Amino acid sequence: MKAFLYVCLMILGLVGVATAKRRGPVRDKLPVTLYYEALCPYCREFVTSQLLPAMMRLNLFPFTELTLVPYGNAKLDDAGNVVCQHGVDECELNAIHGCILEHHNITQSFKLIACMMRGKKNRLDRCADRYKIDVGDVKKCKATRSVNDILAKYGQETAKVSFNGVPAIALDNIYDANESEQLSDNFDVIFCAKYKEKFNKSLDTCP
Ligand SMILES: *[C@@H]1O[C@H](CO)[C@@H](O)[C@H](O)[C@H]1NC(C)=O
Ligand SMILES: *[C@@H]1O[C@H](CO)[C@@H](O)[C@H](O)[C@H]1NC(C)=O
Ligand SMILES: *[C@@H]1O[C@H](CO)[C@@H](O)[C@H](O)[C@H]1NC(C)=O
């Protein structure tokens, strides 16, 4: 019995190594976390004119672990309901972003969310059309669950960080108010510098 188990474990181990080899080397990734809310003007500005162009033009997706936290300055009221800084519409949009993030990988999610943030209304259908992404599951998520429920985990993530305002941007899982400020104006330059500093490697696409 014992020998049999060893053989099984060995085979599993070999399969594991083979799979890892086939996927190629894991690239060095610099984590970026964005705390934001759907309707704050500076968040919309940052996502559409800083982060999106950087992710696309510099092709940063393979070199970062991007995390979006759509909650921002929202708070819970005494009854435990989420109250958003820009009102009910913003909570609805944050919740749609939350559902997008639950049902699509970060590349697809970010494209949809950045596209939505070009406007203040719900542009989900338009953006889904644009990128040919099926958002049936996103709509179902939003239609069948409460905003409180969808946003709860983003509220918990946000509570771990004390930021001055949104957008709040953390590099390498550390929020620094000054760095966040610099990132919001020059995301590509600061990201590239930090990447070089951490991995001693310049990205080809960096300015
Ligand atoms: C994300 O999902 C899309 C569609 O399912 C897929 O084509 C793409 O390869 C995925 N990207 C990653 C990085 O997993
Ligand atoms: C603020 O951040 C920038 C970029 O990361 C850095 O060059 C600068 O020294 C920082 N300033 C302070 C006061 O920490
Ligand atoms: C960084 O990379 C350069 C060239 O690739 C190498 O010469 C240097 O020793 C490296 N520095 C560190 C601290 O690893």
C-alpha cells in the first residue's frame, strides 16, 4: 500500500513538473491594485487616460497582477447597506464591475470596465459588443444578487487600506500616498521604474 502511494505521488510530481515546463517560465509580475469607484471623476480619468493606455500600449498584462477593487469611499450605513459617494447609481455600477470581475479574467474584465468608465451611464451592453464578450453571466449576477452582497468582499479589501482619496493605487501590494499620487499622473513611468528596481530588468515597451 505504501509503495503504491509513493508511486502515485511520484507520477503526480512528474506530471506537475511537465505541466509547469510546458507553460514556460513564470514571468516576473509587479502587482498593481486599484481602489476606485465607478463615478469619481479622477478615477474615470485615471482608468481611461492612464491605466488603459499603459496596459494596452506597453502590453503590461503579462508583467503585472492587476487587481481592481470597486468600492472607493463607499461606507456601510447603520442598517448595513452600502452607501456610495456618488449615490445609488454609483453603487449599481460598482456592483456591475464586481460581477464582471467575478465572471471574467482580469484582461477581459479590465477592458469592459475601462470602456464602461468612459461614460457615467450603464454601458455594459455597448462595451460587451465592442469587445465581443458575452456578459450573460454578469447580468445574471447583478439581477439575482443584492448590491450589498456583491460589494461585501470589496468593502473588506478596502477596509484593509487607509487611503486619502480615490483613485488609490498600490504597487507591489503596498499603498503609499505619495507614490499613488505620482502613479495617478504618470502611471507608465512610475510602474516601469519600480519594475526595474524590483526585478533589475527593463521592459522592452517601457518609455
Ligand atoms: C481570458 O479569457 C479569454 C476569453 O475566455 C481568453 O481568450 C484569454 O486567453 C484569457 N486570458 C488569460 C490571461 O487567461
Ligand atoms: C514620491 O514618489 C516619487 C515617485 O515614486 C519619488 O520619486 C519621490 O521621492 C517621493 N517623494 C517623497 C516626498 O517621498
Ligand atoms: C542587474 O542586471 C545587470 C545586467 O543584466 C547585471 O550586470 C547586474 O549585476 C544586476 N544587478 C543586480 C543587483 O543583480
